[in-house]
Amino acid sequence: MIKRLGGFRRNLRQEVNAKSKYYFYDTGIRNAVISQFNDVTKRDDVGKLFENYLFMERVKKCEYQEIWSNQYFWRTYDQQEIDLVEEHGGELYGYEFKWSGKEKGAPRSWTETYTNSHYQVINRDNYLEFIV
């Protein structure tokens, strides 16, 4: 019912890896736990729902298409974050999930430390390419 996503850490002393993020296979259970069934337009957690949806659909895509990767999230103690890091084919791919659609660049410490990594913001305009 719940999938755990561990933290990614390689080089930086300020990287957090002791904590985990948890995603629900069924967001209806999540909604029941927090007693929140309002319409999306009236919710303050729509970004978290979108993140949960994208992560779980990405897990399914990787399984169906046999994309074998290690999956993590990345965060520093000063709150820089990447929602999903995939490691496959000897490369790192960082994905930031944004409901609001606001484009933002990769966190500075990510690009400085992992110079050969890829980074992409996934939003409502391009999410289908990410999960289909």
C-alpha cells in the first residue's frame, strides 16, 4: 500500500539520506487517512498529490518497460531538493515535480557536485512523456 523512497547521498556532507519519503499506491487511502476529499481546486495539498501520482506512475513505467534503475530523492540540510533521482546506465537523472508549472533550475549544489547529471522539471504540460 505504501512505497518507501530512500535518500540519495554520494559526496556532500550536507546531503540528507537518513530520512525517507513514502508514497501511496492508492491516494484514496491517503485521503482517508488525512480526511481530505475536497475537489482539487479547493485543496492545499494538490502538489503532494501530483508528486505521489507521478512517482507511482513512473514506478509502473519502469517496471513495464524494464527500465532498471535505482530510485531515490535528494535533499540537503539547507532544503535544496529533487523529488526523484534515478540512477541507470551509469548516469543520474534528477526530476522535480511541479503542479504549479513554474520552471526552476536544478539546485546549485546538485549541478556543482553531480556535473554529468541530467535534470528536468515535470509539470502538467509534459508529464505524459515522463509516465507513458
